[in-house]
Amino acid sequence: MPGIVVEIKPVTVVMTGIEFMQYGNHYLDAAEYLYAKEPDTWFDPLPYQLLCQSLELYLKSFIWLVDRLSRKTIKNKYRHDIVKLWRHAKERGISRYCKPAKAHDQTLALLGPYYKDRKFAYLDLSMSWEGIPQIRAHPEAKSVITQLCKELRKSLHKPILNAS
């Protein structure tokens, strides 16, 4: 055995849409747990943060499925911009996996800027004075984004697994 040399080289791990999908599932489960636990009498930003994060990851898994971009490219191109992700997903045929509706566009136009700026994670005065009243005026937003996430979870699961 003294003549054997083992050379260890760097390994490149290629992440696929499964990574995005799996984390999207966890965020959706966490959001559902939180808002099923007790009624939101004022405004709890955490379910919105989790739902938007879930949707972001489902849309990124779809973009990966269609464009086969690297994880890094997808992350750098879209960051946390669910409005941009949604627009690009619709352009790439997400309608094969869900039924895009005006309610989706309106909900994402409402929640997207707050999510992109991390306002659900870090509440500030502008969120308290403007954002929360605006979102509370649209109580349907939470159920719209939840249903979209559930639809994408179900419809993208098999195609993502098959493509990975």
C-alpha cells in the first residue's frame, strides 16, 4: 500500500429545481402552520414573508425547469423579486402548471414590493403607516397567494423530479 497516492480534487455540485421546490414546500408548510394556529387580529407579517418566500422558490424551480439556468444565475437575476419572477414565468408558459389570473397579478403587485424590500421580515415605520393598512384592505391576498403556492407545489412536483 505505500505506493498508492489518492488525489482529492474539488467537486462541483450542480443544484437543480428540487432544491428550490423543497424549500418552497417548507416555507408553505410553515406559513400554513402559523396562520392556522390563531387568528390574525391585527397584522402578522410572518405568514406573508413565508408565503412570498415559498412562491419565490416555486417560481425559481419553474424557471430552472424551463431555462436550465444555474442556481447562482437564477438567484442573481431575480433575487427576491416575485413580480419579475411571475412576469417571466408567465412569459415562459407557467400556464401549463397553474391558471394565471388577474387576482394573482393584483396580489403580487400588492405584496411583491414589500417582500422584495424585506418589509415583512423587518417592519419599519413606512410599513406600519402605509404597508399594513394597504395589505389589511385586501384580506383576500393571503388566500390568493396560498392557493397559487399550493397549485404550483402540486403541479410542478413531478416535472421537477423528472428533470433533475
